[in-house]
Amino acid sequence: MLTTHRTGDLRRVSARLHTEFSALPQRSVERCVTDTYKCAEHLGYDATPGLVERLAREHLQAIVKSEPPSATRARHGAGLS
């Protein structure tokens, strides 16, 4: 469970990463940060805001890079009659 002092830290991490990954929905970025925090804690790591931010950034970069080009065109309306 998130402790009170960590909640504010995670919100700031989410805000920074949402600015960096503005193409992704804010809720997806928040979920990634929360999941990263919980996973690090579960594995026994000291889930500092810096660690969580670095790991979540790597995951978000993978999400962005794995999107097929056709999804980008469809989102922008290209190819629609």
C-alpha cells in the first residue's frame, strides 16, 4: 500500500512523465508509475521516487516505441475516406 509521504512523490513523478509522454493518456502514465512502485516494493527494493521514475520511463518508452505506425495514422485520421 502507498504510504502518505510516497503518494505526493508519485504524483510528481507521474506529472513529469506525463509531460514527457503527452501522447499517452494521463491515466496510463499514472498506472505505470503506481505499478512500478508496487513491483519494486514487492521485489524488496527501496522504491525511491528516482528509481520509480527511471523504471517507469523505460516502460513508457517501450510502449511508445512498440506502437505500430498504422495506429498513429489511424489516430490522426490518415487513410480515412
